[in-house]
Amino acid sequence: MHSSHPSSDTGRATLALLLNASVWGLSWIGFRSMQADGLHPLLATALAYALAGSVVALVYRGAVGQLFTHPALWLIAIASGITNAAFNSAVAFGDVVRVVLLFYLMPIWALIFARLFLHEAITRAAALRIAVGLAGAMIVLYSPASGLPIPTTMVDWFSVLGGAAFALNNVLLRRHAALPREGRVFAMFVGGVLMAGGAAAVALTLGTLSLPTASTWTQTTALPVLLFWTLAFLAGNMALQYGATRLPASLTAVIMLFEVVVAAASSWLLGAGTPRWQDALGGLLIIAAPFLFNRPRAPAVAPASH
């Protein structure tokens, strides 16, 4: 890191990623609420991201133009859009903890993508951090009833796809960190609108999705819930931008495992399960994983990547 206070930069970046992980670990509550009110998660995603993207476009007037002057932003848009469309659909209809576990096979994808696109070495420390984090996730989320985290349904596959796309998104943010921040933020929201909106259009054509009725907006909490999560996603997106551009992608992937703890704890507190001894042990491993081994010096990359 090119900073006079690298440790404070790392600390702030870590906190930013923990904020993002918390937002997404709780997002299932909002999507299930809106689904119950007649607003499909794909439509909710497209609408929330359209609103948040509009805010970014108004505040940062150059963001729209940057999307067309920097083609790399479209790669970020696509990866981010697939992440949100896949994860939000899965978490609205599937078992929350199983979805999050499959999604957080993401550190494995991150290690591969970081090697391919960032030339980050697959060091022993990086591999050990990922192994400890994933072991913690397994301990927290394994149960005889749900079985091993092997994809068996469409919801499972959406979860895995979302995790792989999220890993790619974080690697791309790191790779293109020199691009204007507002352009990166705007691209991620545009991607959410395009991918979730496109998937919703396909589902509507196939008859597997229905448009919300007027009563959805006037007689339910769908609108205020949508507005609240729009603001939450905006804050989480900005936090992700800050954190993912300042830390190695493999470390970002492990820190984001905190979402597993948040999602599992919130689902159990709201009656989806009962806390067990393994939750404390697994959660401790997940939270401690990024700090158990000395982080190796970031590999030499072009200054534009910082």
C-alpha cells in the first residue's frame, strides 16, 4: 500500500468490508419482506439499484460519461449485476444459511481470479486463511438436515454463481482501482439494473414472475422497505469500493466471510433456527481467519492499481 500509515489504511479498509458484509448478511430480511408483499427480488433489485444509481449520477455528474470512456467499467457492471441478481433471488427463496454458505465458497474463486488477473501469488498464508475461514463456515452452517454444501437445486446454483461473480467483481475493483471511484460505483448499480432487470424480463415472459399490483405500493410496507435497502446498498457499495481497492483480493474474500456470521445469527434470532455451540466456534474462526497469519507483502503491480 502506498501510504504513510498502511496499518490504519488496512484497518479502515477492513471495517469498510465488514460494513458491506453486514448489509448483505441482513439483506435477506428485506428481500423476503418485499417478496411477501408481492415484489419479486429481481424486480426489487432492479428498482433499488436504479434508485441508487440515479443518486450517484446526480451527485457525480461525470459518472455516466465515465461508463462510456472506460470500457473496463462494463466488466465490473456485469460481474456486480450477476452477483446481485443471483444472490438476491437465492436468499429470497432458499434456506438463508445454506445460500450464504454456498455463496461463500467465494474465497476459492477469489484466489483463482486474483492469480489470473492480479498475479497475486497463491501463498501458504493466503491458502491457510482461506482454509480456516471456510472451515469456520462449515462448522457454523453444516447440519445433517441440509447436508453437505454441494449444489443440488437451482437456488444452490444461483448461490454458487453469485459467489463466483462476487469474487470476480472484487478482483476487477482491485485491478481497476485507478479508475474514478464514482465511475466504479455507478457501474455496479448499472449492472444490477441490467442483470436483475433482464432476468426479471425473462422470468416474466416465462410466466414465473408477476408484476406487483397497485396495492403492493399503497397497502404494504414494500415501498419504505425498498427505499431503506436502497440507502443500505448505496452505503455498502461505497464501503466495498473503499475496502476492495486497498486490500489483496484473497484477503478481501476472507474478511467478507463475516457475512456468514451475520446471516446465520440474524436468521436464528428471527426464528429460522436455534443457536448451537458450533456457531460460536465457527464464527470465531471466520472472524479470526484474516488475522491468524501475517499478511504477505502485496505483490508488485502497476501503481495505477492502487
